[in-house]
Amino acid sequence: MTRRQCSGEYKVKPIKKEIRKLLGYPYPTRVPKGVFVEQWIGISTDEFHRAKDADVKYMRNRHPLIDMDWTRSDCIRYLTSLGLADTPKSSCLGCPFHGNAQWRQIRDSSPAEWADVVEFDAAIRKGNARANATGNTLLGQAFLHRSRVPLDQAPIDHVTRAERAALDSAAEAEADAAELGVVNGCSPWSCRGDEPEQDDFGLAS
Ligand code: SF4
């Protein structure tokens, strides 16, 4: 796994930029003391260790699910009561932490998004364009899938032991389905890229 700047570059920076704009103090204008936004972040009690204070004074983080003492199961129950039981974990489309289940889901349900991630995967083969431009070329090649073959040829139809166990256990399948693939979703303030790596069986390495 190479160094990643995805959350910082594509989420945190644009959010801070927009917040400053909304407050009326775009960068590099100083935000006056006492001027801030309150930002609500959906981290459940299972992941309380991911809840952090903002790193700038013009943002204050609130974690309403933790305030309500809601677990991931409480969230799923609530979403189910609204007819939204299939709500996926939050993540970017082309996340290198996707498991096969997520890749299959994109391929089988959204051809346009699948074409997008296949194209993105091909585009990153030589690594970071900016690094290449400055002579810091990648030693080797980059791939989105852990098999290190192009995404449209990767063995994403391989069903892992964990997935098989969930499929074999009809009673548990519904609950376990939410756990397949990566363990956690990703938000700008709790990036799944910061978590220990998981293998195909959901075990931390
Ligand atoms: S979901 Fe998180 S770890 Fe994955 S690409 Fe997006 S920001 Fe990076």
C-alpha cells in the first residue's frame, strides 16, 4: 500500500475551503476569534475512538450518535425502519480498501460507475502524476485491487470465507452483510485509510 492523501486532499481541504467561504473569511483571511461552524459527524459508539476534535478553531465537531449512545446496530435498525436498510458504508467509489463485495456491487449495479473506477484504476498505474513530474517515480505499479491486476480482470468474483459463512447462515446473513468488505466507512474526519489493514477474512494484519 502506497502513501495515501485521499481524505486530506479530496475531502478535508475542500471542506475547510468551503467552510471559510461560508463564514465569509476565505483563505488567507484570518477567521476572527469566536467565529466557527458546528459540524455534525456520524460516528457511532462502536467507533468512538475515531471521534476527534477539529484541528482548527473555526470548526467545532459534534458527534450526535455518540451523544445519543447509538451503536452501529441502532443506526441500521433506524435506517431499516425508514426503508433504508441497504444504505452502504460511506466511502469513495474507487477506494483501495474495498473488498470484493463492494467491487461486485459497483460492477453489477452501476455500469457507469464501474467504467469510471476501471478507468481510474488504469490511470493510476504509474502512481502520482505530480510526483512523477518531479522525478519521484513510483517503484512498481499501482492498482486498486489487492491482487495487483487491472480492476476489470481482478478476481472480484472470489467469495471469501467470511462472505461464504454469512451466506451459509441465513439467520445471520442480514446482520453480517453489513460487515462484509471493509470494517468501517470513511468520513473526512475518520478515514478508513488510517485503520489497520484488514485481510479477506476481516482480520487485522
Ligand atoms: S474512502 Fe477513505 S480511504 Fe478510501 S479512497 Fe476515499 S478517502 Fe481514501
